[in-house]
Amino acid sequence: MKTKTLLLSGLISGLCGLTSTSLQAATYITADAMLDVASGKLIEQPALLVDGDRIVQVGTRSSLAMPQGAGHLDLAGKTLLPGLMDMHVHLSSDAEDNFLEALNYSVPRQTVKAVKNAERTLMAGFTTVRDLGDAGYSVIAVRDGINAGEIAGPRIWSAANALSITGGHCDDNFSAPEMHSVSGGVADGPWAVRTKVRENIKYGANTIKICATGGVFSKGTKVGIQQYSEDELRAAAEEAHQRGMIIAAHAHGTGGIKAAIRAGIDSIEHCSFMDDEAVKLALKHGTFLSCDIYNTEYTLAFGAANGVPEENINKEKQVSQAQRDSFRLAAKAGVKMVFGSDAAIYPHGDNGKQFSTMVTFGMSPLQAIQAATINSASLLQQKDLGQLKAGFLADMIAVDGNPLEQISLLEKVSFVMKDGKVFKG
């Protein structure tokens, strides 16, 4: 009996000890400044209280005292911002790899790439991303590993297989005919498109992507030519929305952009050949634009050395200036725009370098930051992301200085918190 009593006592003590160590004290965070991304106001001497994965109070050092027992994280000399959000990445690919060799990577190899690039992206200050196309559901596996706390990475919306017509931009056109190679997202006709959307969702996709036009990095497609019909695009949009998901359309060409907007697609990717009518349609429908205007220089400088075929290099030259002109046109008109870098076309972790390019081609520093915070949260329909406010998820970064005066500071993030956990700094 005595032995049983001692064992029970030890078990209770052990359980109490486990409970005590698993409970985290609230954290009181201070810094020199904090950017309110909604108003553009820079708040001096901010103070925030984080409990678990949430921000529970926001104020200043003078208005918000540190609670008894809270830990103090003092980010002296730094400016706080919400965690950044990139709405167009491909975590399972690397720009530095040989282009043609990488097309033959196995799904396990691509998954390893995605694990590495997810951490690299998080360390760059991007706490939320939308991955718009991978093979074999590799990024879905990485997303689930991150959510389970097994690996480090951003919050991920994964599209899995990007939908494509046969022989279209998101099909495999590099293999010989006798290989009968077909990408996982190929679907022709409205009902086949609906079936493919359902299949992606079945295997874990939490966003959808469809390739409406030709593209730069595919074989045999004309970059400005529409591929999916408007009926097919509408079928994809209706199916995605019926399942409560947002849908993106890869669209360089003017006709494909307009068809995707009219079909109800939530965001248009690339947007290379916009005209006034396309801009007016985007404004009318409330469509978000995601324009990857940084990566041109990397592709033209390093693409050939990394095995990118001449056809694809020439297509990049065709779209580069047009895409930047379209970006300027849309920004001036006040179209809703999000931050989308197409990371994998240039190295992961360099996402923040696009901010300076966005400012060069028509945005204010605040508008560029809003694209990567409140606008992206709005696209994802997430009401607790993109700002540093009470009740929001505790995703935040810090830089050494004022990014409204020097936007390039966002290339050198020195502190990263996601879900209330410090990953850097």
C-alpha cells in the first residue's frame, strides 16, 4: 500500500511539473517604434503584450505597464511591423538549380527543398505565404509539418497541382512524346476543371491556382496568349468558392487577364499586359493583382548559366518592361494589390528585395508594405493577420530603422516572431 501511495504521489508531482513547465508566461514586448500599417502612423515607444499565439494588448510604454510575472523582450533601436506575407512562392523549387535537371526531381527531393526554403522564407520575415503550384502535394506535407511544430516555416496556403490545359503553361511540355508525361493539374473542359479542383482539395489544398495564359518558364507556350476559356475559368472559380477557397489565375496576356477577372478569379498573377479596360475591370470586380516585378534581373543575369533555355530567356525579355508598366498603371489607378514575388524564379529568402522595386515602379513605401500585410490578409480572408492589434495572431518582425524612409530595410529583418514564438533575433 505504501508503495502504491508513493507511486501515486510521484505521478501527481510529475504531472504538476509538466503542467507548470508547459504553461508559458505572457511576454511584454517593447521597441523604439512600431508601424501601424493601416494608418501609416509610426508609434514611438510601443508596448505589446503577447499571450500564447495572440497579441492581447497594444499600447505604449507609458500607457501599458508590464504585468507581474511577464517576460520582457526589449527590441531597443528597432521598429516593429506585422509579419510579412508573400502571395506567390514555389517552395519546392530553387532558382540556383539547373533548370532542366530540376524538372526530373522526385517528389521526396522536392519536399526536402520545400523544408529548406520554408525556413529560409520565415527567417526573411515572411510569416505567411501562398504556394502556387508544386508536384505530388510536397508543399502540403511541409505545411502540415510546420503546423504540427515539427519543422520551422511560415503559415502556408498551398495550391498543390496548378490547373492547366493539355500542353499549357502548367503542363509538362519538356518530356518526349513517348514518355506520355502529363502534369497532375491537367484538365480540359469545365467539368474536368471542377473535378481537378475537387481532387486538389481532397488531398489537402487550401487554395487553388489555374493557368489562364501561356508563361515564361514553359515550353511551346506564347506568353500573352489565352489558354483556358472563360467558361472553364468560371467553373474553376465557382468550384473553389463553393468550397470556401480563394483562387488565383496565372495570366500574362491581356485577354486572359480580362477573362479571369470576369470569371470571378480572386487574384491575377503576373499581370504583364494590362490595358485601361483590364484595370477598370479589376476595380469593378475588386480583383487583387499580384505582380512579381523584381525577378527579371536575376533571370536575365543567371538564367542561362542555370540551364534556362533560350526560348524562356527571350520570353522573360518580352514581359519584363511590360509587366512593370502594367504594375505602375494599376498602382496609379488604385487597384487592390498584394505582394507576390514568384520566389523560386530567384532565390528564396530574397523576397524582401522586391519592396524597393515596387517603390521604384509607382508605390509609396507604405503602399508596398500594405501590399504585404493588410492587403494580403484581405485576399486570404483572414481577419486576424496583417496588423499588430489586440486579438490578432502574434506575427511580427523588426528592422533597424524606419522602413517608410528606407524601404530596403525590409531586406534585413533582424527579428521574427510567428504565433508568439521567436524564430530569429
